[in-house]
Amino acid sequence: MSRRKFCLIGIDGLIIDRALRSGSAPNLSAFIERGHLAAMTMEVPTISGPGWSSILTGATHAEHNVFDNTFHGHTLRANADLLSRAYFADQSVTSYVASGWPPLADPAGPGPVISPRLDQQNAGVHKVIVRDGELYGYRRADSEVADISQLYLSQGGPDASFVYLGEVDEAGHVYGGASAEYLMAVTRVDEHLGTLLHAIASRAAREDEDWLVGITTDHGHLDEGGHGGGEDVVRSSFFAVARSVGGDPGTEPQPAEAWSAEGVSLSESMRPEQIAAYLLEHLA
């Protein structure tokens, strides 16, 4: 039986409708066409700290007590992240997280949302990659995250993974969600997405594995830039899923054949706190 694995890819600040309509995200569009797409509405405040905390732990804002990016007073230790939950359920599970926004995975900063699990890191079963997009810019951080993740997902083949890409959000803040610069950032991040999807699908075929990939965002952006309130464009999110299953080890899949909705079911709408359980079910 093919070993089951999942990878969640987070694209911060993505206005999904604008990305798809503009043609700026061909890899994301192709993935959605071959898989399933659910609409999702984020809780207010529409800020990265609480948004990603809900997506990654399965807890509401009131439950994880994250309401801004300071994480002051959070209860994340009582709300385990999806990678930790996968390991707690089965100690043979290996996991991986890579992020250019330090609060998601860096134990030295606020949070982190993804537990560092130092014992598992020392044992080689949990890998943490952190870059600082706030300090060095997200174009650089995303490139490094994508390059490292391409290699690790392809060669290491972790059972449970989360990869975060942040340049789209940065462009939204600097130039606005209706700007040409925003769509240029979408295109660059979409290229990273294509690289990651190809690495996973190639491994699935080569190693005869069963991968479920989910793609989501934590919020959108106003035309003039910014988020945090209850406007439709900033509360609108999505969850896209598709599956790549190896059938002939040693073969290289064609891009159009790599991902499908076969064996995958998804409601037309979801809540952010449902994503973690949905992905974990694939491992069961």
C-alpha cells in the first residue's frame, strides 16, 4: 500500500479571485481545475497571527487566544498544530515546516504556531526551516524557502509538511491589492508553487506514495493595501486540494496528469479550523 503523506502550502494575503481571473497564477489555476476548491471565510480580525493559528491548529480565535501578530496571551500550547498532532498519533510520522514569517515556526520569536519539538528535531524526524522575510524581504525569503523545500520534499519525503510563502502579502501592503506589482508578486509565488508541486508529484511517482496537497491563504487585501477588518475581500479565503498517487515507480509524471480529484471529497465551503483535521484524516 502506498504510504500516505500531506503538504499544506500557505500563500499569505492572496486574493484568490483576482489571481485566477488575471491569469497571473497558472499553476494554481491548473491545480484547482484538476482538484477541488472550497470557499472559506476568515474570522475578524483578518490578521496573519490569528488566521494562520486557526488554519494550522484547528482552533478558533477564542480557543487559541491569538488576536494579533504579537501573540500576547496565546494558548497555542493547549492547541497543538497539525504537524505535532500527526506525530502524536503515530510516532513513525516525519514532519517538515518552512516559513519566511518567523512567528509561524521560529521558537525565538512570538508564538510559534508550529511547535519546534526539539526532541524530534534532534532525532531527525522533524525539520524546521525559518527565514526572515520581515528583515530581508519576502522575495528573497520565498526563493530560499521554495528551493530548500523542493529538495527536502523530493528527497526527504516528510509525511506531514507546511510551506509558507509571503511575498504576495508584502506586495499588497506596499502597493495595494489592485496594483500591477501585486499581480507580479502573485506570478512569482505561483512559480514557486509550481516547483513544489512538481517535486511532490515526481516523488509520489518515483516512490509509489499517496500525496494530498492543500493550498490556502489567511486573508485578502484591500485595493489600497492592508487587511484586518471585516470587508469581503479581506475575509475571503479558499482551500484547494488535489492528490498525486504513484502508480508506476521510476516514471516521471506529465504535469497535466500529476494531480487529480480522484478519491478526494471536499465540501463547497469550509471553516479555517477544519483544514487541519481534513489533512490529518489522509494519514489515518
